[in-house]
Amino acid sequence: MRELFILRHAKSSWDDPSLADFDRPLNSRGKEDAPLMGEHLAKLGVKPDIIVSSPAKRAKKTAKIVAEQLGFNPEKIEFRETIYEASPQSLLYLVCQFPENAKRVMLVGHNPGLTELANILGDIKIENIPTAGVVGIAFDTSKWEEACRMKGHTILFDFPKKIKGKE
């Protein structure tokens, strides 16, 4: 069994138009939602073996906050340039390359690639993964190189407004 948790970065700030997209930080809502989602995932027993994240500022911060909530050492997060602005095909290739000793992987990144990846791999149609939203997909295989070529079972689709009861 392999489990992939696809986490979109929390809400980011557009306040400073001089910042490059890559450098946009979390806004106040993002700083509130990231720990909320981390706490929620911890309550569900999500314990990733590895966390792989985009190095963009908003994704990096989200990954670190959620990692701390899950008891995962933030220093061990793997940052991959290829996740920023990645196509779903690039993300799929990344999934194929996950180490076989990692049974549960969290991938932190951006839309539209993450939503498209969730729809390629999962068995429910998701219109959009909201900011700080997470999709969990379980695969009936012991190899990531097989998981990336099959339909998994979507076991989780949560996001801050749903957790707060505001859906």
C-alpha cells in the first residue's frame, strides 16, 4: 500500500506587487489555515515518511508549518524546483521517482498542477483543491513506479472551510 497526500500551499499575499510570484509569502489567513490543516491531519493519523515541496516561499512555509504539526522534522523536507509551476505530467513523473521505502508521501505545491494530478491519480473528480486543501490517495501497490500509472482510491479531500464547518 502507498499513500500520497497532495497539499496545496496556504493562502498567499498579493499586497506587494513588486514581489515575484515565487517570493509571495502567506497572508494572515494562510498563517491561520496551515496549522489548522496540520492539526487536522495529525488527528487523522497522517504520518508522512517524506515531505516533498516546492521551494516557493508560500509552499515552503506551508510545508514547514504542517510538518511541525505532524511531528515531522521540517529540516528533512525535500525542496524541488521542478514542483514550482509544474505540469501534471511533471508531477506524475516525480511520484514515479519517490523512494520505495517511503510508504506515505506528502507533496506540497501549487495549482493547477496539483488538482490535475489528484484527478489523474484519484477516483473522484475534484474541481479545485482550495488553498491549504489536501487530497489523500491510496494505491494498492508496494511500488511508486506502479502507483503513478494506476487509479488510486481517494481517501481524503479536506480544506480549511470544510474543517471550520463553513462549506
